[in-house]
Amino acid sequence: MTPVRLPSLAAALVLGGLCIAQPATSQAADLGVRGALFPIVEIDLLDIIAAKLKAAKASGRIEALDKAFAKRAVASVERPAAVPGLIATREPRSWLYDPSFTVPRDCADQNGRVFAHAGDRINPLLRMPDFNRVMVFFDGDDQAQVAYALTAVHRYGAQRTRLILVKGSPIALMRREKTQVFFDQMGLLSDKFRLRQVPAIIVREGDALRISEVRP
């Protein structure tokens, strides 16, 4: 009988299959120990944090940090960060500001009754016929502007006027002048009314607001 010769590639595949089919046997050699061995120790992160806090407390660092934080907090209340981008009025200007806005989506009350539909144009002043508040924006470090703001209080009345600082210490001014003073935190109102100069006064004029940047 003549033996059948398999092509080299086919022979390789057959042999490979036989090798894979054979049960695996462990023939690893013992190579011995190389270097020092150490046990695996898992450190609790909370224990590390507790130890660091204990050390910081013992050294007085935590107390120092508390005092520094309290000092910064008091300083930020006494004198908040000034509103950036505002200058003392050089060229007086005046314009009307329309507070109307477009309702983005339907608004309903607790009973499901829709009182404003998406796309409606609403002017808040039309719903507040008695609104007559006067807002005065000014720099508390500029004595001429402070004098102008206080004059507005006497002119329009303390109940009607809102003094709004864009720079300076509201608490110091309240102590000195015995009147309520607000601060335009992060310049939210100044940005809303597009102020560029102070002092500025805002008074209602019909269904709009008259904004005037004045030079005292």
C-alpha cells in the first residue's frame, strides 16, 4: 500500500490539532526564589486620612486654617469683589429698557391651569402697576458718587430707593449713613441692564425702565 503524502500546510494543521487535543500536562520547572518576598498589606485609606488629620490638629495647622477661612469670609462680606468693567461716567447717556421676555414653555399652576403659554411675550411691569422702585448703582469708594446716591434717597425716599454698590464696603457705608445698602454680587444686575458707567439711576417710565448713566 502506497502511503498518502499530505501537503505541508495540511500536515501542519493536522499535527496542530492533535497537539491541541492532547491533555495538558504541567512540566514547569521550579526556578527557586529570586529576591526578597514581602507580605501584601492593604492600608485603609480612612486610617491614613484620620492619621493626617490628627497630625494636623496636633501641630495647630487646622486651627490656623479655620482662622484664615473665617478671616477671608469676613473680608468678603465687608468688601465684596468689585464689579469688573465699570468706570466713572465720562459721557452721560440715557435709554429705555424693555423688561419683556418670551415664555420658553407652558407654565401651569398647582391645579394644572396654564397661565402662560410658550411664545407669549410678557412685560412684568404691566402686572405690577404700583411698581415705582428707584435703583441707584454707584462706586462706594468715590465720594462724589456716594453723595449723589444719598441725594437720590432724599429725593425719592428711603422706602422707594435701593442703593446698589458696584465697589466698596456696603457695611461700612450702612454704619456711616444709617441707610440700607445692597451690593451687585458678580455684576448680575449691571450685566442685565447693560451698564458701562456709574453712577447710574433706573426709574420706571411707563411700561419701561429709564436707565441713566450720569455724571454727578
